[in-house]
Amino acid sequence: MRRGRYAPGAAASAQLSSSRAHRLQPTLWFKIALLSNCLAGQLAFGAFSLLPRGTLRTRDRCGVILRAEHSPEGLWSARPEDREMTSAEMQLRFERNGFCHVPSFLTVPEASSLAQELAHVQSLEICEMAALQHELRQHVAPALARSCRTTQDCKEMLQKYEKSGKVKFLQYFNLHRHSALLRRAALSPRLALWAARLLGVSQVRLYQDALFMKYPRHGPTRWHSDLALAPFDTNAFVTVWLALTPVPAKGGAGLRFAQGSHRDYTLQYHSDLAESYTQDDLSSRYLIAEGTDLEPGDATWHHGWTLHAASPLDRSARSPRVAWAISFVASDARILPEESLSIVQEAEDSVSFRPWIGKLRPGGRAEHAMLPLLPVEA
Ligand SMILES: O=C(O)CCC(=O)C(=O)O
Ligand SMILES: [Fe+2]
């Protein structure tokens, strides 16, 4: 069974053409947001005054926002080009390949305000602690994770293990639960349109978001499929991975995809690969689509069963690769039956669904306020 992020790469990424004419200096905002984040924590985000009108400030502390709200028009609305791009041809290509690449999924201002908000929320102590403790729990020991009391302590503990290559990124789960702006983005009509069309369903729910910060000292993201870590009994699950820093094709740590692996029914039955969580080379079984150059605001989408991975960053990289990944599930999905559920509850993403899974019945509908419905396309 495919459980846990494990480890394999040339091919037909379903590339969409789109103009890059308005991409002037897109990285500047990201550099400012991330650099100021490193240097001065929350104070640095006085840069909020740079946000375009109509965007929301997040709370100062990491308070959980429980109120369900749909995005008003304007924040990541579905543009005419989104409707054009999600054509039947595109849907067919996604269905065949299990992934696609969408340049300029976000405009430069959208991407820059998103990056600033993420940099702010991720630097809040409660969010940073959660991410550090999650990595310690995964790669070191649960007791050690519980014993570190400050972010500084946790960072020092983690540093020892980063040398082993086992730490592949810092992962900040569900920041949308701590920021009105992120929540509006994650529930936006644009994401709703793409997710539902790529899956061929009428409506989707937001399952989780995760900010992935991969530093040059981190190891590879091993081959895995996301649905193996999620508590749903469905095939209709999709993730959008939004680049927020430039991701050069070589050494920039974009995702690689095993083409068609989401429909590889025989993998579980006839292949040793299904058991091998350290397998780095899947090229005997799949065409591997290597990453292409990505700019902030570009996206890749992958199906919940598509095997994907990422190499370590080029050692000479000076700053982390930052990506925000948001996952959606069909609105009528069910929770796994008990035995399968107990397996994913032991897996590494269980921290993401722990707040609500106990309130739902194994085998029952996945309906909960923390799995909000996205708007249906008008
Ligand atoms: O960014 C990475 O290295 C991993 C991301 C990932 O696995 C995902 O978005 O599903
Ligand atoms: Fe993944």
C-alpha cells in the first residue's frame, strides 16, 4: 500500500499556454515578505500596507477562525480564461496524465499578497511550533517533539536530524484556519471551478492546505500519493500546488509526476514498488514528468492518486522554495471504513484531520464544518 511520502521522472506535462507579459519583477515581493519574516517576525509585516485594497488583514495571533465564509467576488474569482483552460480537452488530458501545469494561475498581485499573508501566518509562534513539532514527531521521536518548549529549542533539535536527509521540508498545515484571507483564497471560486472540472464532479470540499518550505539543507520529497494519507473513501481528490518563489526546472525542487500512476490499478497487486517507500526510480513503470520552470503564481495540479516527488534544492540556493498546496475532495465523498481509517490515522498527515475525524462515522458521508463546501460554478 502507498502510505507515507516515499520515493521516482520526462514527459508530456499538460502545458497550457498563457501570456507572461505582466510578470514584471514578480519575485521582489516574495523576497521582501520572506526576508522580513526571517529578520523581524511579525513586526516585519507592516508591509501589509502594500496589500491591494479589499484584501483582509489576518489576526495578530493564530486564533482559529471557525466561521464558514465563501469568497466574495473579486478574490480569485473565476476568470474567462479559467473557463477556457478547463476545457473538455484539458479535462481529458488531466484524466489521462494525472497532473497538469498552469502558468499564471495567480496574477502577480494575487501571488504577492498571498505570499505576504502566508509569511505572516507561518511566523506566528503557534504555527511555527506546530510545524517544527510535526517534523520532530515524524522523523525523530514523539517524546522529543513534546519536550521542546520553544521554537528555538525545536529548531536546534531538528537541525541534528536535518543532516540525515530525513527532513524533506517544513510543513505548515491548515493555515487557512488562522487567516480570513487564506480562508477566502482556499474557498475561492477560481479554485472551486478548477478542482470540480478536473475531477469531473459538481462540487468539492476543502480538505486541507499546507505550506511547504523546502530549504537547501533538506532531503528529497519521496514518491507518494496524497490520497494514501487522507481519510476518504473516494477517487475524487485533487491538489493544487502554488509556487510562491521562482522554481527553476533544475535544482529548484518543483514536483515530478509519474504519468498515469493515478490509474495504475495493478500497482498494488503486481509491483514491488507499491511496498517500497525508498524507491527512487520509478522510470521502469512510468513516464516521469520532470518539473518545468515555474514563476510565483504558476500552479501544478495533481490527482490524489498520482505519484509525485521532488528532489532536494540545489545546494547553492540561498533561500527556501515556498509553495502553498490546497487539497479538495468531491462533496459526496465518504470516510474510510474503520480498518483503513485506523491505518491513515497512523500516517503523517493525520494531524490535519484530527480536529474533526472523531466526529464522523467510518463509512459515513464526509460532512463537517471543517470540510467546507466551495461555491458551485455559476
Ligand atoms: O512541496 C513538496 O515538496 C511536496 C508537496 C506535496 O507533496 C503535495 O503538494 O502534495
Ligand atoms: Fe503530496
